[in-house]
Amino acid sequence: MKTITYKSTRDDSLALTASQAILQGLSRDGGLFVPSEIPALDVSLRELAGMDYRQIAYEVMKLFLTDFTEEELKTCIERAYDSKFDTPEIAPLVHKGDAWYLELFHGPTIAFKDMALSILPHLMITSARKNGNHNEIVILTATSGDTGKAALAGFADVEGTRIVVFYPKDGVSPIQKRQMITQRGANTLVVGIHGNFDDAQTAVKNMFHDRELEQELAAAGFQFSSANSINIGRLVPQIAYYVWSYAVLLAQGEIREGDPINVVVPTGNFGNILAAYYAKRMGLPVAKLICASNENKVLFDFFRTGTYDRNREFILTSSPSMDILISSNLERLIWTAAGENAEQNKKFMKDLAETGVYTLPEEMRAELKDFCGYFADEFDTADIIRELYFDEQYVIDPHTAVAAHVYQQYREETGDETPTVIASTASPYKFTRSVMSAIDPKYMEDEDFTLVDEMYDLSRVPVPQAIEDIRSAPVLHPLTCEREEMQQMVKRFLGM
């Protein structure tokens, strides 16, 4: 098997192993780690159609994490995709209307982040052991809603780690917030910031880039790593579920081997759709990658115009995990579109940091032809939730609703009837108020946990254990801070 190394999107000279890149999280030059090449699937699609989720995860991940032994990687996979998931399929594929919904929310925190964050702690501890690392690993993460809880659940009480999560105090759903602030674990810290997700993400990145802070941490026996999708150990496991969805369609006779599919992904930070793009480059027959945005439609505008411009009003929506104006993972795609030219990519990122804007030349825009972008406003989102419930008796969350509406737009505009998979990224039980009031405004005044019971009455889908667990759980993380105080909060938590 070919050895894959990792370099930075801002420095071609680096050549880290997968385990080194996972441990480091973010390159010291501010760039993101990218594989030296995208490996091709080395088993046939027909063979994949006969495998379960864990087997497919191994076939994908072995090609990227080439310094892991077969035993190490299979152990990580078995520990990740176990009874924490409430269905043996791990990620069921459900046919409703004109699309297949890839349900990525059957893990312990009922959001798609579980698909990668259930395995990341095992990959990270294995990586530390492989590299003789004796520092305590401090997972430093900004979240727009779901990454935080999934990371907390994965790393809570994992020996040799601590985890700090910052979230926008007023920018997540009540249930998302309660999931985080009730998190148990002596090695966990959760802090709400006065600001939005981009403020939190920028401050976290600045801490990663602070060489003086890095030296202070090392002297105290700590080192930072990331659980955001900027960590390649988050991104690689996500590729597996797109391969899985194709294998399921093939096994069920919905497509023939080699037939193309489209993929629709609700996205803010661009990691989830980037994983689908990597799956395509591995040889998965994906025709179109349809990027679904909410009213913070910076990615929609980018794919339509070639200009990325974060200088706009930040809008709080019913799909808060997509309320993002700086899509970090897009940098990996820009680096690819630039012909893997780190200097060119660095210039774009410098322009983004200094002016908030960069524009791709026409020859680079041509490299993005596999992508298209659409968006849904709040009315569109509520409308499709209501429509799917009454037409299909299927209840979806607002993020999935954005994608479902976008798919309708895409079909109306193009007439394309290629079989299509929609990434369903969160359980509707995480967003009870938005979902129930979309179905019927009479629910608007009810309490959040009353709405949970009312949603069960409507859908007959069992209430997830993750919701039952937080009904009466005590608040363990009441702290809030200004964004300028985030570094101080981390140091205090570490006893520095």
C-alpha cells in the first residue's frame, strides 16, 4: 500500500505521517493538513456492497492512515462504532420522496459529528503512543452547536487528555446548549462566549498559532490538538459514510455498479461536503456535490461568483450549526483548485484575514465544476419540514431541511433526476422548537422538553437517550466570557 504523508495548505515542504498530523491538529503555519495524494479505493464497489459499516470504514481509512497497523485501525473502528449507536447500521439510508436521507445522527449526541468524533479519541491516543508523546493532549475546540457535545462525549475522562469547548452563548439551540453545559468528566471545560461562532473559531485558531503560548504549554506538560474538522483525523472518517451510502444503494438494487449519484450536504464549515469530494476523488461515482447554505449564504455566493466575502451581516437562524461566515475547510479545496500551490493559497488566506475577501481567477473556478451552491431562507426551511411531515410522515431537523429544500431547487433548475443522497445531519429532537412550530405554530409557546414529548406523539420515533439524559441533569459548566478572555480561561483550567 502506498504511504500517504501530510503537508500544509500553506507549506509544501512538510511531510508528516497521519498520526503526526492528527496529533498536531493544525499546521504551525496556520494551514490545514492535506494528504500528499488522494488514494483510490482498492476494492470494487460490488465488494463494498457486501460489507457492513465498520468494514467499509476500514477500507477507506486504511488508505489515508498508512502509518497505522491493521490491528490498530480496526481496534479504533470497533471501539468507535459500537453500542453507542442506536442502530446496527450505524448510518441508515432512508428513502423519502425523491431522495435518500443518510441519517448520520444515531450516535451518542444525535448529530453527524458522532460519526467522526466517536473514533477521533482512539486515533489520537494511538497516535500519541506511536510517536512517544508524553504531554497531556488538550483538545481545544470552537463549536457552532454539535461538534462541542460530540467532542466532549468522545474525550470525557479519556486518560491523557483534557478538552475545552467554546460556544456562542446565544447562538445554539436550547437543547444543544443543555447537552454541553451538563457534560460530566473531570477533564472537561465548557464556556459560552459573548460573540458568534466565527469569533470563537478565530480566537481558537489564534491560540494554536501562538508560539509563546505553545512554549508555556510544553513547559507545563501540555500540547494543543483540535477536534474540529480542521483535524484530518476528523475529516477522513467522514469520507466513509459517503462510500457506505453508495454501497447500500448498490446492495439494495437502487443503482447499478458505476451508476452516478448526487450528494446534497448542508454545510457551514465545509468539512462534511469536502469529505464527499474526497470520496469522489477516490473513485466513488459522485456526479454533483450540492452545497446547501442557510441565510448565511457565503458559500452560495462563492460558488455562484468565485468571490468569497465574509463582510456581511451575521444572521442567527434555526440551523445554528451552519451560522458561519468563515468556512475553514474550504481552504483545502482552494489549495486543490490552485494546483496544490501553497503560496497561491496562502495569498488568498492572507486576503481573507486582512480584508475578508478573495476572488478566484477563472482557471481556478473551472476546478470547482463538481460543486454547485443553493440556499434556503427561514421560510423555505420551515416549509419543507412541514411538507415532509404531512407528505411522508418523516420529521427532519432544520439543517436537513435546508438541504432538502436546496435539492428541490436544484431539480427544478436542472431537471437532473440522478439518484440523490441528502446528508441528514442531526436528529429533529435537537431542534424541537423550530421543528414543531414549523409543523404547527400552536407548538410555539410550549417548553422545550414538553415539545420533546409532543414530537414523539407526532413521529412515534423513540426519544433518543441523549435527550432523556439531560432532562434533569445538573448544570456543571455555567461559565461565560468575552472572546478576549478565552486564553485566560484555558490557562486557568490547566492550572497555569
